Amino acid sequence: MDLDAVRTFVAAADAGQFQDAATALSITQQAVSKRIAALEKDLEVRLFTRTARGAQLTIDGQAFLPHARELLRVEARADASVRPGRRALRVDVHSRRIAPAVLLQDFHRIHPRIELDVVTLLDADVHAATAAVEAGTIDATFHAVTVPARQLPGAIRTARVIDEHHEVLVGPRHALANARTVTPAQLAEHRIWMPGMAAGTEWADYYDELAAAFGLTIDLVGPVFGNEALMAEIADSAELATLVGERSRYLWPDSYDLRRIPVRDPAPVYPMSLIWRDDNPHPALVKLRDYLHSRRAEAPATEIWTPTWGWAPRS
């Protein structure tokens, strides 16, 4: 069905005059008549009775009018669902526990009118997530970028927006339980348990380099039963510890009495970038980038350690 003809029919029904409908639509009266005639031919009914006073709806026209209005409402919703600035900004955070999800929630508090579609591309490393951005499946994603900008697809842009500091998570009987901060050198004396880390991912590359730089023992052995099971094991152990992001969100029973202790001197940070297409016109993407840039600029200066592949961003 020709939606321009439907729109003309509604305008004529509301105006009661073809000339007034033509004025409202910025077309000629002849064009209004042709569109109505074509619609009547398509529907095989008469929609208007022409009189000296104007155009009056027939019984069929009255029956069709509410459906015509609904067709135009559906058209408007369909248009809004894909039009940049009117549809929600679709952003991948990989996990709802980690820093990108926390920052997106803060962004939403500041800009509550910007619609966000927050998704998690589970098990997607930086290459899979970048491919999703390039394909237009998502507007942006957060990942550590492990290759130079010149090796990225031509349309892809990145900007380092998060330097996520580490904390060591230990139970109340662990030797470090009462420390206010710990150094990487101190961690070298303890077993860090991070079961299930997939080889070949950017986070596996990061922890491999971190372990080599400071002589850490990162144990990947063991089945993965989820974060809740991991925290239960650590709470009950005097030896196990794990590393978590400073802004990562974890909940556990009070009886666990787990301790989150900042790692400093130097502070290892996991560098995360926002990845997007440079031809993406969504205005909310610009606002998100500006917000993330301001949050990184506000981060306190401290001595940090980053992996050697912390490439300069391409923005």
C-alpha cells in the first residue's frame, strides 16, 4: 500500500477539503485527487463523496480511517527504530559486572533522555566485537586493543577511555587480609587463582604479560562454576586470591568477610578502549565519547604499569 496515498487520505479526512489537505502536505490539489483515486482503486471502494461543501467520508472511508492512522503510526515507529538519534544507542559491555557497564550507568544518570541498549556479546574477544561494530550489529564496544591502529579495519576508530586499576580479593584468613594496599612484588609471593581464562584473548595476553613483568603465579586450573562459587572458595581459603577491577561489581554474603585491597607501586591497569565506526552518525555516540574522555581526564595521577601493547589510540 502506498503510504503517501494513505497520508493524503488522512489529511483530506481531517481537513474535509482536498485543497486544505494539499496545502497541509505542500502538494497540488490535483496530486491529492490522484493519490486518493489511486488508493480507492487499490482498495476497490470509494473513500470520499465529493460535494459542494468539500469531501465527506463514505462508510468505507470511515471504516478505513482508524487503520490508516495506525499505518502511519507504525511507519513512524519503524523509521524511529533505525534513524540515528531516534533509536537507542547499542553498546556492548562484555560483562555487566565490569567498569564499562558501571560507566554506562553513570552516563545514563547524567543523560537520562538518551536511550541505551546495553548488550553483552558473551565470549566475544576484541576481534569478534570489532567485527560486530564494523558490521553495524552494535554501535560501540569496550575492549583492550592489542594491535596498532594501522592494523584495524579502515572504518574502525578507537580511543583509550578506561585505565582499570586492580584490586586483590582475599578471604579473612589470607596473609594479606589486613593490608591497606599491596604491591605487585608482594603478590609474587601468593597464588592468584583465575580459573577458566580463555587462551588467545586480549585479557589472557594481558595477564600473561603482567605475570612475566612481576613474577606472579596466575593459576588458571579448575572448572568454572561462576563468580559466586569463586568468591565462596576464596572466602574459605587462607591461600587463594584473585584479581578484580577497581570498578567491578561483586556481591557476596557478609559472612564471607572478603577484602578488596588496591594494588599500587606501581598500579597495574587494564587499558580499555571504546571502539566504533567513524561513519556512525548517531549523536549519542559523540556524547558518550566526550563523557568517557572527561572521566579518564579526571582520574588521579599515579605510577602505573600497562602492557607493551597499550597502543596509542586512533580517534
